[in-house]
Amino acid sequence: MEMLKTITELIEMTGDIANYRGHNEGAGQKRSNVRMASTNSDEIPEFVSPYPVRVHHLEAEACKAIRDWVLHHSVDKEFHPDKLSKLLLCPEFAARMLPDSSAKGLELFSKFVMVLYLVDEIMDDTELERSWEVSVSLALDIDKVIISTIPGVQSLTESLHTSFATDRRETIQITYFRDEVYNVKHSHINPCNVYAGKLSAVGSCFRDSWGAIVELMHPDSCLRLARYYQKFLISSLIQIQNRENGVIPSLDEYIPMRRDACAYACCFMFMDLTDGVFLPEDIFSSLQMQGMVNIFLDIMSWCNDLWSFKKECLVNGDVHNLVFLISHYLPCSLQRAQWLVTEMLYAECSKFEAVAEELLKATNAMQEHRHAIWSYIEGCRHCISATYAWHKRSLLYK
């Protein structure tokens, strides 16, 4: 219960813990009870990003281009028109995360973000009541594309086999694992190898986006991106199982799961392509670098939780949200849990700056990598400011 201890210490630093107890004891014991819980205020506590919000000057053009691209792949046949109209504004988020990229970089990133949101909507939105089979089918559509182009990345099906119940492993084995793409052996990254079989509309969008990325990105960066994407899919499927079985994850389980499920690690890797930077594996995987990445992912995912909990928890009954889990385990009212998450966001932003400064000091002796690290840090700052600005204006969480 390390995370719960940290939250309790935060409360003790700011006031009497008794003031925050007792409002919603037992809320969320069952999924149906989550919908019944309420806050005392409709106002979300204000989290002001410490970084300025900047917008790419080609935002409008990107939105139009992505709309045409999505319709070309017949995605409109898989989503309700009202839902799709909200999702089609995702390039606004991309334009705030990468305000200085080239026109081509913004186009590629907008497509990538658009697909992430489409995938997340299918796999994570309880309002859609998508079946396990539909979600696994989409995950494996994406996996087929990834492993057809990148050697050495562990097949998603292998992870599925070790992560889920026996009957579901057998379903995956019988239905999907026999596809010939899993038997193709190749020794180097080759976008020309991209899977050519039949895919869903969203899978087809991913194939189009992925092929362009693999063609331009450094091979090691592609491999990192592929692994992050597979973690995103696995975590999303685990959350589906939790919802089906009425499982409420502990805070210590939720935090690392949320880092993977939020998919912002995939966006982080995109900086390699748009900024033209690259870090060797020993530096990228170092404790200091990964520590900074984890803080960044916590900020991004907690900000999403702050804005989305009313729709996802109170309306749809999902328990995978930091606001709800703090309220459930502390326990305290949902309103107080909102306040706590806001305070945690401010604390994490301060921690991010401290870790970033230490990381730059540690790389003083490696001048050839200092620019890349600085680009990552600046990219994270843009993303942090963008995520609050986007969530504040997006209709997805209304």
C-alpha cells in the first residue's frame, strides 16, 4: 500500500486527515454503486499547467486531413456519428503536443494519435459494451501489423497466453494464433513486409499509420514504440477482465497499469521521429531516464483521470480511475479525491523538473546525447500543457 501511504502523507502535510474522511465510505464496493456516488460540486479543481500552451499553426488543416483519412478507411461504419465527431477533434491534441513539428510530422503524429483514441474507445469505453472477443480481435489486428515489420518484438499473443484465463488462451490460439504472419521470420525492420491481410477499419488505419512510421523512424526507436504499444493493448485487456469480474485494483496495482494503458508512452517515443533525436539503449533504459518517463506518464494519466472520472466512473461505472480509487481506499469523498489528485499533479510537475535537471547534469559528460535529452524534456513539457488544455476543451469527457 505504498501509494496509499504517500497520499496520506500529502493530506497530513496540508491539514487534518479527519476532515477528508467519512463522506463516501464504502462507495464503489460494487460497480453499480460507483454510478450512485456523487461529488458536492460540478467544478473540477483547477490544475494550471506550469508550462505555456502552444498550438501548431497547421491545426485546422490537420483536423480536415485526418477527417478525410478516417472516412477513407470507413471508420464511420464502426462508431456512432456523435461519438466519431468528438473523436475527430483529436488532431487538436496532437497540434498542442507537437507545436513546432514539420507539416509532415504533424500529419504523421495526428494519424497516430487518432488511431490511439479509436483503439482506446473500442477497448476501454464501457458505454460501448464491447465484447472481449471484439477487443482481442482488434488487439491482434494491430499485433499482426507490428510483428510483420519488426523482428525481435515479443508477439502479443505470447503475452496474452500468460496473462489471461485458460479458456481465453485457447480461444486466442484457435482463432488468431494460426495466422501465417506469426510464422514469418525476418532479420531486419522492413516496412515493405507490412501485413497485407484483411483488417478491421481501425486496424487498417493503424496499418497505414504504422507503415509510414517504420519507414522513417530509427530501428531501435521502432522496437521501443512497438513494445509500448503492446503494453497499452495488454493493460487495456486486463482492465476489461477486471470490469467483467468486478475487480477493483489496488492503488499500487493501478499506477503502473495506468502508465501502460494511457498510451502516452507511445506519444513520448514519437519525439524520436518528429525531433530527429535518438538515445542509445543504455541511456534510454537508465534509471534516471525511465524515472523521468514514469513521472511524465503519471502526470498525463492522472490529468486524464481528473477530467474523465465523472463520465467513466459515475456514468459508466468503471473503477479504473485514480479519483475513484483514492476515494474508495482512503476513504474520502469524491470531491476530496479530486482535490488530492490536483495536489498530486502539482507535486509531480515539481518532481519532473527536479529529475529533468538531474538528468541533464548526469549527461554533461556526454555532449552528443545532451540535445536528445533536452528535446525529450521539452517534448514532455509540451505534452503536459497540451493534455490539460485538450481535456478542458474536448467533448469526449462531457
